[in-house]
Amino acid sequence: MSVGAPRGLASSGQKLITEMLHPLSAAEEPPSPGPDVTVSAEEKEKTSRIEFDLPDYSVRRRYQDFDWLRIKLEDSQPTHLIPPLPEKFVMKGVVDRFSEEFVETRMKALDKFLKRVADHPVLSFNPHLNAFLTAKDLNKRQGLALLTKVGESVKHVAGGYKLRARPAEFCAMGEYLDTFSQKLGTIDRIAQRILREQSEYLTELREYGAVYSSWAGSEEQLQRPLEGVAGCVTTSCGALEDLSDNMSQDFLPVLREYVLYIESMKNVLRKRDQVQAEYEGRLEAAVLRKQEDRTPIPVEVEKCQDKVECFNADLKADWERWQRNKRQDFKQLLTGMADKNINYYEKCQAAWESLITLLQEKQTEDKTSETELN
Amino acid sequence: MAEDSKEDSVASNVDSDQQTPDGSLNNSVLADGSCLLRRMEICVAEAEKRSGKNAVSMQETFTVYLVETRPIDATAEGRSPPPDSLWRRYSEFELLRNYLIIAYPYIVVPPLPEKRAEFVWHKLSADNMDPDFVERRRIGLENFLFRVASHPVLSNDEILYHFLTKEHGWKEMVYETGFQAKADSRLRALSATFRVRSPHKRLVEMKHYSDGLQSHTAQLLRARTRVADRLYAVYKVHGNYGRVFSEWSAIEKEMGDGLQSAGHHMDAYATSIDDILEEEEHYADQLKEYLFYAEALRAVCRKHELSQFELEMASLDLISKKQQREELATGVCHTNINLKQYAMLPKACK
């Protein structure tokens, strides 16, 4: 337990930079998926920090390994917020675990996880992270690999203590997280509904374009214009497909990841509550005993108090960091969504404008041929 | 062009106004061959709701359209007299068109805007009183008058002229032409099945083309309706973002204003679809015009077929009657066999 870990180191020296390469592009040998795990990811890191021997490292890791790392981090830094991993289990038959889209999405999430850990002033110094990034073979004990839910730590604080009074600021945090999580859920549902409606719209739009094509076949003078319209509609369809794909690959996963992040944060808040409850419980028992037979307050109680204060401080610092990152992430997310939509409309507009040019050319063509006939 | 119409119609228009207050006309006005639209400004300016008793004495509400006319030479001279105007119902436009179809069966008569709203997508009310529908109908009626009045043959029709200028008594004038009787018999004949022996190649091609055009425009209109429906749904769901962003902004400090504003933009986006789709209705109207034009073209081809069939029947009849006369005159029964008589043999034997 590194409760007293120095936090000042973050400002000194360079930060760790990690980069994730696409698993399928850099593979030397084909990845061999295990029974419960997906394709491995290859990482290259550039480091300029002193603890690392070499400037560059390149290792292969499986999802399992990320899971191991996260659990290790949670255990060794229980007062800190550990970023979430993408969902471990996916329903077989619902999602193709080897499809390019799924691998891409997962890789982006794993990349984000590592970057967040590497950016954290305390977590980035964790020896488990060091091992994860540099060791050729991770020597992890098999038992840990069987842990199921991401975010649940093995160690529990001795239970049974009830919290008396939670400080207002932590109450506020809890409420905020609940509401925020709810709103993200709503946004997720709306986004999914939009995707469904867009898909139906796309189907009808394709048929609509097809009618223009078929009509063009039975016209002479109108053939080119009608084909032009059909072409425009087809271009619009392609642009819409891109928009929908982007929504499901870039927008939705970030939303879902934040819901997991919120769950992690709530867990940390719960742990803090438990630590405070334990302290209060022990203190109360010690005070009673002191009143009975003058036994002095044991050292453990003071240590508990320290624990509570450190936890509160760590948590507040992490909270501020989390809020800052959240603002940045969502600004990026929503701006991205807006940009993609604008891009879609620009593509459609360009297509229709080129059609107008075609039609105007046809008009002048017709006029000149008319005057030639007369 | 202005000079032409000036010479042709200045005197006669003024004359007809002075001489014949009931509106009946000096035919020289119309006999010059240039179409009506070149001599007269026409527009369907407004629409109004009226209430009245209909043919079976029931109270009904209906829309009337203001038809304005003004001789072009009047504005050319620098004066700008107020236009003459009268109110017409859709049913009167229908009557005019039905008359023209019967009176000129060889002409593809321009179509009217639809009687009832068809190819509607779910949001659009199929209500004939809906102001958007009435406005689009007004445009369609004006378009109809433009097309008819610029047609080299139709524009010279008297009934048309009186439609534009004679508010009362016009209906009676139309009925007096006796076109209704012809209409009924034509209708019965057209729905009958018959085959022409030597079909006119060009007309068969035209009929075939009109079938194709009808089919394609109808398909297009149906597909467009479905697309409009789906597009509407996409936009409207975005409106839900408006609400949730607003709720979210309440729990944020730095991000609050941005989220609130984003919510408003989503609301604006969701409502923007209404105008977009209303505009598209005008495009659909133009497709419908050609759908109906295709029907009119087909009707002309059918009428031609009918006439040709009647002609063929009449010629065969004539041949047969001539033969009979010869037989009676010479007392000899010819053994010449023509195929028609051969076909009539089973009947004769009964």
C-alpha cells in the first residue's frame, strides 16, 4: 500500500509516451486467441524517464494483460481513480470479436486507458505499469486472471462499519456522478435510435435513387439529367453511411467508456466511505475503552485517520483531474460529432451543386440545338 | 410582340367592353391566331374560404380562387389599370377542363392540380383546407391557366375566355354546349375492350411511352413519400438531444453554457425539417403534373384508337352493305369469300 507515495515526481522529468500499433498490421506471427480473450495489441513506447533502461520498448499484450494491470493498479493504489477498460465480455454471436471494426474500437479504448494511466502523476510511476510496458513475458499469477468484473478489487477493507456523516463535497460528487451517468445513458439511447432511423432512411433513399436510374433508361433527352440525379442520390447514400459508421465507431464507444469511468469513480468513493467508516468505528471503540479502563488510543486508530486524510486528498486531486479530462474529452467528442455532420452535408451539397452545373449545361446545349434547328 | 397585340386587340377589347356588357364576344378578337397569354396577363392571385349551400342543400365550406386578368397592352401604354377579377372554385376549373377534353379530343389538355392530396407522407394533412395545400393548389391552377392560354388551339376557345372574364352565367354557357352528352358516351366507349386491325405505329409508341411515364412518375412519388417519412424521423429524434443537453447543462459549471446552447441548436435542427419537406412538396407537385399529363396523353391515344376502330368497323360495314346491294340487284349470291363473312358464318347458322 503506497499511501504515502510522493506526488511531486510528476512535475520532474519527462512523461511516458505510449503508442499502440494496429494489431493486424504489425504482427509477425498471427495472433492466437485464447478461450476468453481477443487479439493481442503491440505497443511501442518511447520513454525518456530515468527508471526505464532503454528509450524504446515494443511488447505484445493481450486483453488479459490489460485486465491484470488494471487489477494490480487498483490493488496498489486504492485511493486513486483507475481509468476503465472496455467491456471484457461480449456476447458471442452478437458481436464478431475478430471483425475489423470491433478490434479497432477496442484498440482505441485500450490506447486511451494506457495514455490516461501514463498521464497520471502517481499511477505512471507504478512498478506494475513498468513491468507491463517493458517485460517480455508478464509473470502474472494465474489466479488473478480468473477475476471477472473489471473494477472490483480483491482486497476489501474490513467490512461491517457504517458511515456516520459523509462530507458534503463527497456527497455532491456522488450525486453528480449519478445524474451524469443517467444523462449519458439517455444520450446513448438517443444516438442508437438515430442510427436506426438513419439506416431505414438509407434503405429508402437507395430505392429512390434506383427509380431515377430505371426511368433514365426509357428517356432520350432526359437520360443524362436523370442519371445525374441518381448519381447524386448515390453519393448522398455513401456520405450517410460514413456518418453512421462514425457514430457507432467513434461516438458511442466514448459514451459507454465514460459510463464505466463513472462506475470506477463511484467505486473509489465507496472505498473512501469504507475507510472513513472504519476509522470512525475504531475511534469510537477506542474512546469507549479509554473511558472504561484508561487504555490509550492505539496507534492503529491514528493510522486510520491518516488513511482517511490521504484518501480524501488523493480523491479530490483525482476528481479535479477527472473533471478536466472529462471537459476535454466531451468537447472533443461533441465537436467531432458536429464536424462529421457538417462534413456529411458538405458532401451532399457538393454532389447536388455539380448536378445543377450539369443541368445548366444541358439547358444551354438544348437552347443552341433548338436555334440551330430553327 | 407588344406592338402586335396592341394593333390586334386594343380596339376590340375596348369595344367589347363598351358594346357588350354581358361579355359575349366579337370573334375577331380571338381569330387572329396568337395565343391568349400573349395578349392578356392572367394570374390566380388569392384563395379564400367560403360557406354556402351545395347542390343537395347541405352547408359546406369550400375554397375559392381569385382569377385576375388584364390586357397586356394596358400596361404597355404606361397605364396600370386594376385587373379584372372573379372568383372560381376548383370544381369550375374541373368543368372547364372536362369541356376542353371533349371539345378537343385530339389535344393533350394540360392537367389540373390533384383533387385530393395523394402520395402524402404521414405528417402532411390530407385536408383540403390545409393552408399549405391551398397555396400549392393555387400555384397549380395558375400553371394550368398559363399552359392552356399559351396553347395555339386551346387558347382561342370561347368558353375559356368566358371562364376568365364572365363570373355569372358561365356554367350555364358550358352546359349549353351539350358536351356532357358526348362525355358520357365517350366514357362508356373508352372503357370497352376492342382491338384495332392496323394500329397506327406512332400512336402505339406514344401510348407505350405514356404508360412508362405514368409508371415511373408514380413510383418516384411513392418512393419520395417513403424517404420524406424516414428523413422526418431522423430530424425529430435529434430534438431529444435538445432536452437531455439542457438537463445535463444544469449539473455542469464550465461546460454548462456550451451544453445549453448545443441543446438549443438541436431543437432548431429538429424543427428545420418541416420547412424543408414543405418545399419538397412543390417538387412533388411538378412530378404529379407530369403524371397527370401522361394520363392525358394516354387518353388521347385511346380516343384515337377508338376513332380508328369505329372507322374500321364502319368501312367493313360499308363493304358488306355494298355487297348485299349488289346481290339484291343481280340476284346472284357471290361465292367470294372474305374473311369477315367467314367469321360471321357461325352466327348466321344459328
